[in-house]
Amino acid sequence: MILLALLTLQGCSDTGLKALEKDAADAWPAIVVSPSRLDFWSVGPGEAVTLPFTVTSVGETALRVTSIGLDGTGSFTLVDGAEGFDLLPGEFREIGVVFAPMAPGEQSAVATIASDDAEHPSVTVDLVGDGHVPSLVITPDPWAFGSLPLGCGDSVTLTLQNVGAVDLTVEDLAYAGPGFSFVPDSAPPLTLAPYAYTTGVVTFSPSAAGMGEGVLSVTSDDPRGVLTATQSGEGLGGGTGLDHFLTEADPPVDVLFAIDRSTSMTDDAAGLAAAFSTFIDRMGTVTTGWHIGVVTTDGGCLNGGVLDSSTADIATAFGAAVSFGADLDIVYDEALFRLVDAALDETGSGDCNAGFLREDALLHVIVVSDEPERSPEYASAWTWDWYLPRFESHVTRPSLLVVSGIVDLDGCSEGADGYAEAIAATGGEALSICAGDWGDRLAALAAASLAYTWSFPLSADPVAASIVVTVDGVALAGGWSYDASSNVVVVDTLAPGAAVDVAYDLASACP
């Protein structure tokens, strides 16, 4: 029997049969992933929750995990990334998933684990969570203004709304883009409750031809960080303008002092006369082309006539003109605009003030009084804004009229009604008669007399932002301004004989 058994086994061996031994080719890798779903529930602003799933090698040979990928919202990320790894039979690895919600409401994603398991080459894990966070939406975005002529403008209202589940804090609003501007309804920081909103207006006013883009950047606690909205538009050029000027050696300035000669003004008139040399010395640093007139009496004729650089002992002559009228019965001594009006009406050929006014000269009216403007007492319609157009009729253009005053700004007497408004309307110098040094006052008035000395009227309407001022071939980075009301460029300081060029884009008719 033993021999028979041995012969039988030998026979099996000879035929290649191995009934009791498993073939190694039948061994394979196998994968198990658990759980198949991760539920992160509700997560608030600034929070992040991490949950793991486990990858286990359950086959009889080593398992090769080739990749782990995520498909879905960016609120989910892998702790260990997506690199492959190997697991021996029985080994496992935990893979962490982080949920940091980038948007409100229910969000989902799928983690896909790829391996060399022939039967299950990819296994998935469902990821779900709820974002309890703020969320900013800017509308409209983007926005196209289309094409606009240079100097024209158009606007759009942007709405910034919190569509999230909790309050949104807007920390900063920044805007950038040439030709674009943004004005918010409310300045940050500000808080928007869920579904509350705020607005702001973007204006496109092109100053150069070609396409342009503006960008609003909103910094808030929206988990996505800084959010932007974009606007675009095209500027259509209407051509260019170029004006040439040559400065005069002594530009003309006509200064008319109207002085209240009521009894309370005796000391003030004396102080004005004593400090006059400060005024004339400062004027002389720029021009000797000045005319000075003083009016104190009802008829409007200048006391002592027109004073200029040829007048002998100008300080004495000015002092005499200021003191004239102290012993006269002057009806309009506290109605200085009435006196100025009368004086300007007497500047025609053959009149008592003939030759005082010159074409293209600045007319600087200086009133000196400790009382309000009293003209309404004599004719109720004669108020400061009734007089200004009459004064402007005597200059080449409105920008050449400036009204300044040494008046009761501080209420030491009865105020400066009428004078203060005219000074503000013309951009003049407002000085207090109640306190201060007469020398300082006269120096300030001289500076105001010279402010429009170098003014250059343009021949066409410019796009203000396009203006380039060049003096003797050198472009000025500053030291000049543009007065749109009179279409004049004013340069602060120039040497006599300087060549001034003003280049600009032409403004076009707006739709």
C-alpha cells in the first residue's frame, strides 16, 4: 500500500499537477476605502474642519495607489496632496480632507482614489458640507461703457451685496484706472447683514484716446479674499490744440482801492497808508505795469488820479488819496460797491478816470471797511451779485476780475455781509480788519494782485486732464492751473519774455 501511494504521487509529479499548492500567478492587489462618505456638516467663517478616510491593502500582494484627486468645489482640499504610495498586504493609510467653505450653502466634492486593483481601479468618497459664511457679489461685472468722446462722461451704479449666511464686513474699497473714478455710497469699514447691500458709482470720463480699464477691488471677510469688478471703455479723440504765447516784460495790473471814510475808519486808513510801501515793493518784483486808483467819494473819480510807476513819491501820493474825503459828507461811504461801480463807469475816453483800465489787465478791486456792504439801503436790488456782472463788463474776460477785502470777518463791528460773498465768488483774498498787521495784509493783497498776471486764454475747449504747459521748451510738472469757467491757463511764476506753449486734446460734443 505504501509503495502504491508513492507510485501514485510520483505519477502526479510526472504530469505537472500540484493539487496541494496554489499558483503564485493567482495572487493580486486589492483595495478597500472607508467610509464612502464624509459629512462635515456646518462650518463657519474662518473655520476649517478635517476628516479622514482610510485606504487599506486587502490583497495578497502590495497595493499601488497611483493618485488621489478631488473633483468639485474648491472648499475641499487634501491634507497629504495627491501623490501615489504603496501599501503592503494588511497595511493602511489615513487621508485627511479639509473643508474650509469658500461659499455659503451646501457644497460637495468627490475624492477619487486610483490604484492597481484590477477589479476596482478607482474608488470614490463623497464629500459634503454646509458653508455658514458671508459671500460678496458685485453687479454688474464686467461692465462696458463703450466709446465716449474725450472730455465726456458716463456712469454706472455698482451693487455690492452679501448673499451669504452671516454678516459681511467690508474693510476697504480701492479703485484704479485712468479716466475712471469710483464714489461709494458708504465709506468702509461697513457691515452688511445677509442679503443687505451698498452701492457706488463708477464714472468713465476719458482723458486720452484708446481703450481703458478700471478695477474696483473690495477687501472683506469673504473667504475668497479680495474680489474685483472690472469696467472698460474707449476714449475717442477729437483732435489736438496748441496755443503759443510770449510773456510781456511788465504785465498790466489795475488795482482799485475803495475805502470807507466813515469816522470809525480813521485809524484803519492811516494804517493802510503807512504800510503801502510793502504792497508796491512786492508788486515791483513781478511787474512795473501797475495802475493804482483810490476812490472814497460818491462821484467815483479817483483821488489823485491814476497812480503808476511814473508817479513821484508814490507812497506819499497814495497816503493823500487814502485820507481824502475824511471831512466831506459822503453818502456812500459804507456802500463801497456803489463807489467802485461809479469809478469804473468813469473810465471811458474823456471821463475823469480815463486810462485807468487796460485791455487784458487784471482788475483787482480791494474794499476796506469795518461795516457790511450798505448799497441795499439805497436801492434794494443793488446787492453784491448785482454788482459783480457790472464789474466784469469792464474786463476782457471774467477771470480777470478779483475782489479782495480787509473787512470785518470776525464780528468786531457789524460784519462783512456782501463783501465776503463777492470775495469768495471771485477767489480773492479775505483779510480781517479786526486784528492783524497792516504790512502782512498789504503783502497778501499784492500776492493776490499778481495771481492772474500770467494768464493765457485758450483758443478752443480742451480736455482738462490732457493739458500740458511748456515754458521755453520745458514741460511744467506743476505751478499752473486751469480755469474752466473762462478757459484760461494760469502759470504761477514766469520770467518776462518766456515762451509758453499749451498743448491739449480737443473736447468733443458729448452724446
